[in-house]
Amino acid sequence: MNYRKFGRLGWDVSEIGFGAWALGGGAWATQSDDDSLAALHKALDMGVNLIDTAAGYGNGRSERIIAQALKARGSNIGGGSERVYLVTKTPPAPGTWPPAPHDDVSVRYPDAYIRANLEERLRNLGTDCLDVLLLHTWTRAWNRDPRPLETLRALKQEGKIRAFGISTAEHDQDQLTPLMAAGQIDVIQIIYNIFDQHPAAEALPVALESGTGVMCRVVFDEGSLTGKFTAETTFPTDDFRNRYFAGDRLARTVARVEKVRADVEGSGYTMPQAAIRFALAHPAISTVIPGMRNPAQAEANASVSDLPPMTAELEARLRKHIWTRGNWYHGK
């Protein structure tokens, strides 16, 4: 496993992190706790030292499983010597998702709410200090009045968290640029993959210049860039990908994936490996956090760190697959 600096925080984090959304079940349909625990142990055994989760991942189930695994193996959470960096997210108070521009930030992220939600995160994870707390979504309108950041700064000074940041809304990966440029957040989490390359124009350069740590999510485009889907693929009824790939979207996506496959062939990478290495090719990326539902996936994803970096020639070919789409997470 190779490690990268987490922006100006200076922490050495694994360039492959553990994306723990699926461990909560829920939007990802049925998930076995035994598989989740085995996946966590495999990833950590292979040098992964950063785990990303959230309050909304199974209503805390993902966090509780992570705590169970870390305590069992004697990590820093269990008082042991193995250092694992924990990142979790606080959602806004109930309302539209993503937040609308007219939403009052003091209503969606009030001080007392953030504090109470953090206490729940700490209980679930079995710790009294969290490495990184992210606000789970945002709107550009709040950049003019980012009051929740005052609460996060206070929590950092109080020793409740070591760093903080924001996870971008699905449809707007450049929304945090002013906050990064002003040094107001330590970490961002963004969508960046072979199809969704727009952050390379603004968000990623500003992150690099400002020393903001960058977590890259959705590296597989919710599974399509692994190359395992066909136009006939179906998902369980309670799997959110039924909505994401609704109508003709799956067929359109598979057609584009096959064009990506043609460029990857002969490179020595599998499709999932190419997807991860493409993201890691950008110098602003601190860590990529693919989902891992079982030990086989954990081993396959973590081992990509040991592969040679992507050549400039292959990266240039894959850049041609940029795809501007609507917000598929919300039916558009």
C-alpha cells in the first residue's frame, strides 16, 4: 500500500481508502455483517488506514460495524497501536436533499444539531475524538454565510474532532472552491471518475493550491466502470441503482463503458483497476474510497495501489470519455 499526504493536515493516509456506504445495507439492499467485517479486516490487513462512513449509512449501522472491527483488532479505537483514520458525515436537518439555494443554513445545520449529531457519531464509532467530520451535503448559497464551519472550528478546538470539511452535493463538484481557497475547510469529498471529470477544471487545482485534503468517491460510477454490467443487468428492488440507472440510462452507460474498455485493453489493467488508477493519476487526490462489500472486493481494490501508475498516454485516452449528465441520483 502506498500513502499520500492528506493535504496540509500532513497525515499519511492510504491512497486506497475504504468506502463503507454499502456496509449499512439500506440503499444497497441486503448486506451481511459477516461479509462487512471480513471486508474491513482484509482491507486493513492490506494497509488501508482510512475508512469513510456516515450517519445515513444504514442509520448508523455502518459506523457500528466499523467500531466492532477496529476494537476486535486492537486499533487506536480499541486502545491499540494500529492507526486508522475515521471519517464520518453529519447530514443536514430534515429538508430537501441536496439543499435548495433558499434553505436557511442556520435551520439545516444549527449549532446544537451538529453537536448532538456528532455525539451520536462518536458513540457509534466508540471514540471520544473523530479524525474528520464532514457535512454530508451543501449548497453554494451557503458559501456567503458558512456558519456551520464556526461550529466545526469550535469542535476542533474542544478536541472533539481533529479536522473537518464538506462532501459535495452530487450535482455540483465545484461548489466548495471559495471555501478551499480561503482555507476554511481541511478536507473535501468529491465525485471524480472517468465519466465525471469536471472537478479537474477547478475544484482539484484549487484543492492542490490550498492544501485541502481530497477524498474521491464514486470512482466506479456506482459500479458501471467495473465493466460488469450489461444492458440486461437488474438490481434488487431496494437497491438505489434502480433509480440511478432507470429507463435507458443503463443501456446508454454500458455502451459508453464498452468504449472505455476498448481503450483499457492491452494496458495491463482490469476495468476496476483502470478506474482507480485514473483517479489516482491526479496529484490533488489524497485517497480514493471505493466501496468494499466483501473480502474479495477489499483485496481487489486495495491491491491496485501496488500496480504501476497510469501512463500519460492511457490517461489522455481515458480523458476523452468525459460525459456531462444530469443528476441521476435524483431522477434527472
